[in-house]
Amino acid sequence: MSTKKDYYDLLGTARDADASTIKKAYRKLAIKFHPDKNPDDAEAEAKFKEIGEAYEVLSNEDKRAAYDRYGHSAFDGGMGGGGGGGGFHDASDIFSQVFGGAFGGGGGFDDFFGGGGGRSRRRSAAQAGSDLRYDLDISLEEAAAGCEKELEIEKEASCSSCSGKGSKSGSGSKTCSTCGGAGAVTRQAGIFVQQTTCPECKGAGQIISDPCGDCRGQGRREETSRIKIRIPAGVDRGTRLRSSGNGDAGLRGGPAGDLYVFIDIKNHEMFERDGADLHCEIPVPFSVATLGGELEVPTLEGKASIKIPSGTQGGTTFRLRSRGIKDLSYGSKGDLNITVHVEVPTRLNSEQKEKLKEFSESIGEKNTPMQESFFAKAKKFFE
């Protein structure tokens, strides 16, 4: 036979009590026997667990019906009542569910009710500064070679007058009497509990008794700052660089945030970038494409020469290895791909036209393989 106490007796309610009455009874007892209010009291802790188990069963319609019919045996696995027993949640979890999310983070009794117990978690007056974002446009040449940039940004900087402490004397802070240093105040109306930021200290938990006149007790003030940042060779659009500690200064001596620099690269008039490779399109004279020769081409480091074989067709691509951009992941450089377009003369005099006509007749169709192949494929469309 079970030796457990009757759940209704534990909560001090009648067996026909409604859900609201049961909840009120549990709330009253939970506050009375909470371990944080009764430190090192084993009996109070055991009582807290018992009433938590009782409330979990009696607050659930199905579990309560099973308990009313079978008693504690409903949860011993023999009667199939489901829940209870081995499925009982931690008593603190039950307490958090009833009293709201403000207690659910694992804080002590005093955290929730605004008391001054030694176990309460107080909010520090010092608060970390915010991270900042800066969008930086650089040229393709700067991205390829790397560079150093000086950024001018508006940010919250540590107040030089009070060394970031917010106090004129440097030691003028005291615990906020309104929230007891918690940074939040709790109000209870019936079964509802509401927690809000403390209106007196604005959530800091501390009050500055002699605020600095320059920063008004904040420990920081807005200033224009100049920050140097090194851009590594090979950065691409969307690269994010982090400058540690160059974000907003923290409140009242708190640590500064970080500055995140997002890179964008301006369009180049000559080159298109594809990862570590570069692409460039250049015109080649009709005579050079026909007879062959050398052609000077641009690179990011200066000029280079490529050999143009005789009979080069328009759209042919030549590769210059390691003339692209450094790959940040592997350290090697990409290639420069040069695509040539044969340039056809647009202004010919009568003598030039006649010579070109004679030249065209002399080479015949055998020297135009692309044209021959095309018309072979297109022949069926002309029939």
C-alpha cells in the first residue's frame, strides 16, 4: 500500500476544489517552502517537492481523474493512469511554470520576488557595448594587393572625464533601492506576476550618486573616431572583417563591442572577377588574327604579352597563369583569361576594297573552315 500523503491534504484543498482554488493553494505553499527562502532546511525542501508533485497531478484534468479513481496506484504502472510518479517534473520547473517565465532561467527565489537574499542574481551596472557595422567600398586593385584603410565612424566612446565609470569621483555608485540591484521590478496582481525593467536605474541595478557631467553617468559619449584596419589581399565582395573592441564602448566601464567591416568591390572598367580568376576581353586586329603575332594585354600588375597564332578566331581565350587574384583559402593566385575579338576594318578606300576582294577570291572556301561547317549544317534549311 502506498505511503504517500494524499495530494488534496498536501495542498489543503477539498476533493471537489476547482482548478483556480488548487492553483492558489499551491502558490501559497510554494512561496512558503521554496528552498531559497529556507536555505539548508531539508524538511522544507522535501515539502516543496511534495506539493509540486501534488500540483502537477491535480492541475492536469486527466491525471486528476485517474488519481480520484485509483489514488497513487494510478501512477505506479499497474492501473494505466499515465503520468505522475516517474514522470514527475522537477519541483522548480513546476514552480517556474506557475509563476511565469521570469523564474524559468534558473534564478533564485529573490531574483523573482525582488528580495535581497545572498543567492539572488544581481544585474551588473557595467554592460557590454553594441557591435557596429561599416560598409567599405574598395577598388579591385586594392582587393588584389591588400591595403590599409582609415575609417571615420560615429560611435559611443569611453568618457575620458570619468574613465568610463560614469561617476565624477570614480566610486559613486550604489545599489538601486527600488529593485535591490536586480535591474527589474516585479508586481503581483492576483495570480498574475509581471516583471518590468526598473524605472529608477533603467535596468542597471546601480545608481550613480555623483554622475559625470560630460556623459551624464553613462560612462560613454558619442564621438567621431578614426580606426585603421588592414585589408588582406584577396578579399571579395561580402568578406566580413572583425576589429575587436572597436564597437560602442560599454556602459559604466563595461567591455566594448566589436566593429564588423563588410567589403564591397567597385566594378572595374577592364576586368571581371570570378573568384580568384580575372576575365578580360580585348580587340585584335584582323591582320594579326590572320597572320599571327604578339599582342600587349593589361594585367593588374602592368602589361604582359601573349602570342597570337595565325588564323586565330574571334572568341578564342588565352590564359595567363597566376595573373589573377590571391585565393584567401589556399594562398595561391588565380589566372587571367584573355578573350580576343577580331576587329574588322570599317573604312576602306576603293583600292583596299579591290585588294581585299582579290584576297578573298584567292583563298576560297577551304580556308574558312567555320563557314564551311556552318553551311553544311544549315544546308537542309535552304532546300
